[in-house]
Amino acid sequence: MKARYLVGFLALILLAVFQCTVAENFSFGSVPIKPNFLLIAIIMYSFYNGYIKGAVCGLTAGIMQDLLTGMNFGLYTILGVLIGIGVGYLNKRFYRDNPIFIILSVFAGTFVYELITGIILNIKMLDFQTILFGVRFVILPEALYNLLIAIVIYGVLRLLRIISKGRFFADGRHRERTIEWRGF
């Protein structure tokens, strides 16, 4: 087993613990909206590493989330794999170093993830008003909240990437911009 997979697995465990403990304090408003750090990790990892590694990350994070929630076992696993595959296909279609695509994929991935979760968990009371309420007061605010957190996480990862000289992401790419000194 390579060390980076072990580090990634440990990072997912830390994110899961962080999500269950500290993220509860991040909620605001009358509807308890809190960030989904595991989902952000799935989306960002899939965007950089492709759909196969994204599916594995989604499977691992989904199992962790299923174990922590304790209800509807398998729902978050399936959704994590589907989001990992879906975002992973964007890997080759878009320029990976453009933060706009990464941030928009976090927004879209959160929206789809929460919409499917809301539909499945509320299938007995499903009507247009329930879906509209869920989208307006839960799904969109949570997608925006994840988007803001993804901006911060992207900035930190970008800084780590610059510090480690490009060894942070899977392919090790790093475009160093050199400035030539031409004198006065």
C-alpha cells in the first residue's frame, strides 16, 4: 500500500470526525445547515484525480458517512460513488488549475447530492411544494455554504501545492513561473 493512499484514508477519517463534532457548530439559521466536508473532499479529489480514484474516494467516504449516520445504510455510499464518478469525468474536460471549475463543481455536486438525498429520504411526502421548500431553504444554502468552504480549502491546497513544489496532487504537475532578472 502506498503511503499517499494511507494518508488519504487518514485524512478522510479526520474529516469524518471533524464533520460529526466541529461542523455541528458551523450551522446557522432556522434550518440546521452545516457543511459536508466529506462531500467537498470527494468532489475535489475526483476533480483532480479522475473518475476511478474519485469513485474509490466516494466509496470510502460514503461508507464512513453511512457508519456515522446509522440510517439508510448504503445511501451515502452509492451517492458518494456516483458523485465521484460524475465529477471525475470533468477531470479531462476542464482545465484542472482553474479554480472556477473546481468551485462550480463543488456547488453542482452538492446540489445534486442533497437533492437526491432529500428525494430519497422524503419519498413518502414527495410533492412539488416539498421539493421547492427543500431546494430553497436547505439545498441551495448548503450548496453555497460548501462553495464558500471549498474556496478556503482550495486556497489552502494551492498554498500547500506551491510549498511542496507540485508534489501535492496525484500527477505531480506544477507550473513554476520564473521571473528573469533583466536588470535596470
